[in-house]
Amino acid sequence: MSASESLPRSNAFVWNASGWFGGQFGGTFWMLLAGLFMLRIDATTGWITIAAYAALNVLGLVLWSRRREMKPYPAFQILIGATGLVAIGLFVLWQRLGRDRIQEAFGGQAGYVHYAWLLVFPVLMLMFWLQERRGRA
């Protein structure tokens, strides 16, 4: 029996280091880049954004460390949900800077359309839910 066979399984998901950390860092890396970019505009906002990136990655590490007691599907949903909620908070925070400063930083292309990117989080959660449900059948 391999080490991964002894870990809890979901119907469609298994614990896998490359899948977990690839999704974790890939799903949050944009926050690090945005935080570094925001440091030029407003240092406090930039550091809050970088701290959000770090906090989500700590959450990911905590979930990974609990993989012996937790199935991967709920862990994925927790991480994606938390990332979505933090992203909403960051978008609101960035909007607080004022549209003029954001438009200036993005070369005149800013507004509320960037909130549409937040749809990726519920879409991913739904996609994984359907995959998990299909795995039960």
C-alpha cells in the first residue's frame, strides 16, 4: 500500500502534492503580483494584499497538513471559497483607493468590470461539486 492510498479520498479527488500546491500557489499568485504593484500606488493597500496572499497560503498549508483526517474535496472547497472571499475583500479595498488612482495606474482602464473575474471562484466550486457528485454515481 502506497502512502497516498492510506490518505482519505473523496469520490473524485485524491490528495496529490503537485495538484494541491499547484492549485494553491497558482490560484493566489496573482495576489502577490497585485500587492507588489499596489505598493507603488498605496503602501498600506499593497502590504494588505501581500498579507492576504500569505494568509491564504498558510490556510493551504494547514489544510494540507490535515490531509490524514480530511478528504480532499472539502479542503479544495474551503481553499477556493476562502480565496474568493479574500478576493472580494481585496477588490473592495482597491476600489477604496478611488477610481482615478486605479485608472491612472492601469493606463485609464479601470472600473467595475474587473469584478467579473470573481466569477471564477463559484464556477470552480460548482465544477468541482459536479465532478465530486459524478464520482459518486
